[in-house]
Amino acid sequence: MKDKLVEKMICGDVRAFEQIIRKYGRYVFCVAQNHSCGTLPREDIEEIVNDTFAAVWLGRERIDANREIMPYLAVIAKNKVSNRLRTRKVTVSTEQLGELYDKDFEQKLENREAVDAVLDAARKLTARQHEIFVRFYLYGEPLAVIAERMGMNEPAARTALFRAREAIKKSLGEGGYFDD
């Protein structure tokens, strides 16, 4: 399925590129923010988003208009975050080390294990349910936006999200990780 907007951008249409930025800007921001695990300030995340779209524009001839652009954007954003984290210099004094001791480490570890269990269960969903689930819970996209991007109405998206949650609850068994 060819994306007309992407095709126009590949041909050098600046307006199409601006529409792509408006359409996927929040998505790229969420990917970058999630990949940084909260270690980068908002300004750095915004700069990474800008760098991501600059890379897309500069490399637009290599983009395949027959493929979905979202995974392409996500890979670029994740690479930009990884590069930023790798080159970032952090210095910590011995006094700060004492402050960095995490008293809630066990709770955070349990939360991480819960997230991993949910994500493992989500891999068993249908492709559509998985995409809706990830966009809603991981990237925080509103259901109306998800429905629009996936070419479905909001009640259908809500039903798919409900079914995804139920499938994950069933997969996790009693005492699952969702609060109702």
C-alpha cells in the first residue's frame, strides 16, 4: 500500500514533509522519550525529534513508499537517542552517590517484571490488537488518534483494545497486572 504523502515527500514536496511531521511528530517524541527511559530532558528529546525528521528529509530517496513509515521513524529516533546517551558525559560526586541510592529498588524491579510479563503476553495478540495496545499503553496515544491512523472508527478501536486487555489478563492468569 503506497502512502501518497510519503511518495510526495520522496519527490521533494516540502508541504508533504511538513504534513508528515505534523502527523507523526508526537509518535516520534513518544518513541524517543520511552527509549531514553526518562534520562534525557525534554529539550534533548525535542532536539532528537527534529534530528529524526531532518534525517528523514536528507535520506528521503532511500525510503520505500510501499512500506509503513512509522517503523522507519522509530528506528531513526531510537538510534538518535542511543547516540545521545552514549556521548553524554555524566559526572557524579561521592556525595551524590549516596543520594542516588534507590530505596525503592525492589518495588521498581517488581514493576519492571510486571511490564515484561504484560509485553510478553501482548506478543500473542493479533497484529491489529497488538498495535492498538502498544500505541495506547506504551505511547499514550488517544484512542481517537489510533482509530484514525488505523482507518477504523473509535468504537471498533475501543473494542479491539478491550479484547486485547482481556486476552492479556487471561494469559497472565489470576492476579494480572491491570487494575480495573
